[in-house]
Amino acid sequence: MSNRKTGDKALDHIIHEMVDTVTNSKDEIFEIGEESRNEFEKLNNELTEIKKQVVSLIDEGDKLEQKVRFSRMRLSEVSKQFQQYSEDEIRRVYEQTHGLQMDLSMKREKEKQLRKRRDDIEFRLRNLDETIARAEALAGKISVVLDYLTVDFQHVSAALEDAKEKQEFGLKIIEAQEEERRRLSREIHDGPAQMLANVMLRSDLVERTFRKYGVEEARKEMKSVRSMVRSALYEVRRIIYDLRPMALDDLGLVPTLKKYLATVEEYNSLEISFASIGKERRFESKYEVALFRLIQEAVQNAVKHAESSHIQVKIEMKPTQTMIIVKDDGKGFDPTEKKDKSFGLVGMRERVDMLDGELTIDSSPGEGTIVTIQIPINS
């Protein structure tokens, strides 16, 4: 079994690694496509701007070229008839012509560079367009492959999980049985067994009291012994109820709750009021047991820890859900404060979560506690 579990874990690991690798590859391809699209858009915008600049430079160059021709003609005329012009005029015409030629040369060079950049960008855009197309095609193929892998591996995982559950089911039953036996052993040892041992000791004390102090004192001791027997009987009944109240199967939830709460009220000398709202009906056994356990745990918490004198229990049966409210006038507590060994509340939350329900606890020190439970149960 150990080797099989190890093999199952290894297979699960391989499956997850394969799916993760394919998923990561798909993500990387998607990122490459997105980066290519962003670069494509950026270069396309730059290309548009360069084309505008080239057109503007061509226009400016043509105009400047006309000025250069006119300036050359003027320089040629001045050179031929230099005697009619002063040295400064000749120098000014020469410098103007030279400056225009330099401007024209620079614009033509800039136009040449922009044309080259334009050609490079157009080439880069063609490559990017091909890259984007390939990335989209490849991502689509990987998506198909990933879908097939995921579906197939889900079947494999389901089969493995089913096999694991079948293997572990017997062990879980045995563990649960042993844990329940240990719990019952502790409860009987700490409860009824010790109480009965005390009854035996007190019964001997009754006899000695009768001989030494007379009937009246012995009667007082008998009253104390009777109280201890009553407590032991209550503990035995409580353990039986913890195992499973027989009335649940025969009478249903509400009658069993009434009987249980009456027993708790009698043996703890406190007041418990019970109200059932809505049309009383039977549920599936798992729901009736769960609702009974939740109310039982909430009431036991109020009795043992809250030191309550009055507990109110209400169950409301609606068409789509059942709501439980357990309210006490005890000392209350801070629900946000975690306490060691608070197994009762943890167990209640776990049971409510298993039934897809909702549990809320409203309490504060000195203000009592209100436990509200809502369980979705259709008619």
C-alpha cells in the first residue's frame, strides 16, 4: 500500500508538472504576442510620424532648392559684374548662397536618414506581423492541447482519487470507531463510574452516620446520595444521547428536541424554553442528526460554560432552509478571542460547513450569547 501511495503521488506530481509546463508555455507565448503587438503599434505610430516628416522635408527641400538656384544665379551675375558691386555685397551674396546650399544638404541628408528609418520600420513591421500571427496560431494549438490534457488528466485524477478513497475507507472507519470508543471510555470513567464509586463510599457513610448520629442525619446523607445517583443517571442518559438519540428515528427532530431539552432542564435546575415555527416535517436522517447535534452542542455550551439560568431554543422550518437560534443569559465571551481546546465551536463550524450552512455567534462578556445557524434544506 505504501508503494502504491508513493506511485500515486509521483503520478500526480508528473501530471501537474506537465499541465503547469504547458500552461506556462501558453502564458509565455501570449506574453510574446502581447509584446509584439505593443511594439507593432509603437513602430506603426513612429512610421506614420516619419512619413509626415519626410513629406515635410521634401516640400521644404524643393522650396530651398529653388532659393539655392536663384541665389546661384545672383552670385553668377555678381561675379560677372563684380565691378558694379562692393566687396561687402559680393561677400553677402556668396555667404547667402553657401548657407542655402548647406541647409539644403542637411535637409537632404536628414530626408535620406528618415527614408532609411522608414524602410527599416516597414521591414520590422512585416516581421512583427508574422510573429503575431504565428504566436496566435501557436497559442490556439496549445489551448486545444491543454484542454485535452486537462480533461484526460481529470479522469486520471478522479480514478486515482476513487482508488485512494476505497483503500482508505476501511482505515477511516476503524479509526473513527476507536476514537469513539476512547471518548466513551473517558466519559464513562470521568462521569458515571466516578459518581457510582462515590455513591458506594457515601452509602457506607450513611450507615455510619445512622449508627452514630441517628435517623435525621442519615436521612440528610441519603438525600445527598440520591442527588449523586440522579447526576449519574443524567450522565448515562447524556452519553446515550451523544451516541444517538433513539427517538430521532422514531419520532423525528422536534419531539426528540423537546424530550432532550426537558431532560437538560430537569437535571440542571434551569429554565429552557423551546419554540418550533413553521410546518413540522421530517428530514433525511443525516440532516436530523446534524441539526440535533448542533442544538445539543449549543445548549451544552450554555449549560457548562455560560452559567446560564435561562436558555431559549427556536427552530424555524422554511421551505428552502431551516434556521436555529439558541440564546442564553449567561456570562458571554469574546468570539474573536481564540481559546485553547475550544473543540465545541470548532466542531459546530465544521458540521455547518459540511451542510453548506452559515453559523454566526453574537456574544460579549456579561451580555449572554446568541447562536444562529441557517442550513439550506429543501422540502
